[in-house]
Amino acid sequence: MKNPFKISFESLEEFVDVVSQQLQCPITIEDANHRLLAYSTHDERTDPARIATIIGRRVPEKVINQLWKEGTIPALLKTKEPIRIKSMDEIGLGNRVAISIWKQDEVIGFIWALEIDKCLSENEMGLLKNAAEAGKNELLQLHVRKRKNENRSQEFFWQLLTGHLKVPETINEQFQALKITPSPCYAVIVFKFLHGITRKEEQQIYYLLKTSQHLKTMLHTVDFNQLILLVAVPKVDKPLDELNHFITSFTGKLLERYKITEVQVGASSIFEDYQQMKRAYQESLTVLSIKEKFSAETQSIFYYQKLGIYQLFDVILEKYKNEGYENQSLKKLHLYDKKHNSNLAKTLKVYLDNDTNISETTKELVIHPNTLTYRLKRISEIGDIDFKDPNQKMMLYLDGKLEKYLR
């Protein structure tokens, strides 16, 4: 069988039209992240998924999600053979054949052939394989330009994160040079993985970022075991809900598709001034630091502004360490517990954690209210504690959280 693609093409658009003519069906070519690169002309023979891809310049997220669930995309990431996909009316997808475009052992794109009023023959499947091989050269040129652009983007991002870019005009010029429209509001999110992020995991992460259509990621970079994102925050009544949906969806797909587990997340406050990005980055790192020290207490906290009093804990810890501080009331209770094999210190901690609520405290400790009343009286006597003094209760609450790190 003669290979009609062993010729040079002036553009990717010319290439995709030749493929379409050879196979007599509509063709689209996407990059590895399902962004539309080129599509052939077509008559009325098409389907909603193709139309939405052309209009949005990328495959709709619902289509990508379904193709993952059906096993199509995982299969395309493993084989160089064409794969036939049956219609899925619920997402507007008609019958089609897909094939991956490979650069050595890496998928750099896909060709999709829409089967309308026909079914590709064995010979046409062979032509599609030839097209995928020829398409590699066309995509590699785009791939090189994309790599250069990514390097420039990451250098710019680090300049912002470290505070080396402070002139608004310069920051805007850099955004324009990278063809990025800065959002009026932004946040910095850091995802911390258990180990250093491998090249393969980096590709998987970037794939998820590029195919997610919920929040726009303006800039991203990897620093050993941390993925750092600059995300656009929409101006809505509850922006944290939007961020939460993005974080939950992203970590969920890391687990579901790639079995990546136990990812910690720290997110900054929402900022408008891009000169403040160093501060935003530090806020995200502070969240991660606090979550590491107080994992149980901050398990459900992702955002700096939700840390509350925990925002100050690192500062207080440093002060206490330098001064060799120790809460005398807690010290007396620990000595008493050790001598009498009791648990007054724990009772005090649970009581304060439950905002001095008798009912919740007895429920957690599984004791009778009278027992709690007796213990609180002994705690007051031994530790010289006045439970009517809010200042003293606040210090006991803070020091109770911090004491294991002080020791």
C-alpha cells in the first residue's frame, strides 16, 4: 500500500486536510492535553462533540472524563494501534477511530477520525497509522516551541514567587509576552506530594491541569515534591467554593487515574495585586507547615484565611523556644497525672477543644457530667486555673496545642 503522507506539508492544516481526503471522513488533531491543533473541513456530517471541540479549541471536559471512564484514553496512552470508539449519545460523541502520535515512548498528540455513514476499512486503518507517523514531524515543531514557552513561563513565575519582579508595568509586559491574560483576582496553591515528582508524574499533572476547565491555571511549576500553581479566581459570591471544587476534583483525579495518594494542599488568600505574589506563596507554605505540625486539628483546612489562630503558631513556637517558655498550670497537671496515674491534662484539652461545652466533652471522654464537674474542680485547684477568665483559657488552649512541640 502506497503511503500518501511521505511528502512535505506547509502547515498542520494542510496535513489534516490530506488525511481527511485519504480517509474520506472529518479529522481532528489534538496535542497530548486534548487542545485542538487542526481540523479538516466538513459538511453537515459531524457530531456535537466535534463542534464543541472546534468552538472551544479543546475537547470538552465531560468528553475527556467519559473517555477515561470508558478506558479509551488509558488505552491510547499504551498502544500505537488505532482504537475504535462507539458512539456515546449522552456526551454527543459519534462513532470514531482514534490513534496516538508518539515521540519515542511519549504521546505528543492524537488523531481522531469521525466515522459517519462509513466504517474505516483495514486498509484505511493502515493509512491512519501512516498518518500518525507522519504527524509526528508536524507536532514535534510545535512541541519544541511549547517547551521554550514553558521554560520562559516558569522563569517568570519564580521571579514573581520570590519577589524579584515588583514593577507593575514589567509584570504586565511579561504576561503579554507569554500571551497570558492576568486575572483580576488570583491565588497561589501548593500541592505537596509524598516524594519527589517524577517526569512521568509531571506529565500526568500537566495533563490534568490542561484538561480541567473549571479554573484557569495561569502559571505552574514543580519544585521537587511540590506543584505550585497560580490560578485565576472568578469574581463570585463564594470564591473559596470554586477553589475547593478545583482542589477536590484535581486530587480526586490524581487518585482515580494515576493512583497518586496523600497529597497535602495549601492555598493562599485571594489577591488582586501581582506584586503580592511572594506573600501569597508564603501563605500557602505556611498552611502546609501548620498542617504538618497539627495534622489532626487542621485536616480539613486548605486556605490561609481559614487557619484562624493557627496563622500565629509558627511565630509563637519560635518565641517560646527562644525563651524556654513552659505553661506552669499545664506543668502542674502533668506532674499530678504522672504521680497519680490520672488524666486531668487530657480532660482539660478536650474541654477547651470543645469550647467548654459540657455535653460535647462528656460525650468525647465517655464520662458522666458529674465526673467532669469533679475533674474540672480538681484541675482548677491543682493548676491554679480560673475558668471564668477568658484570657487564661485562651493561653491554656494555645499552650495545650503547642506543648508537644515545645517538649
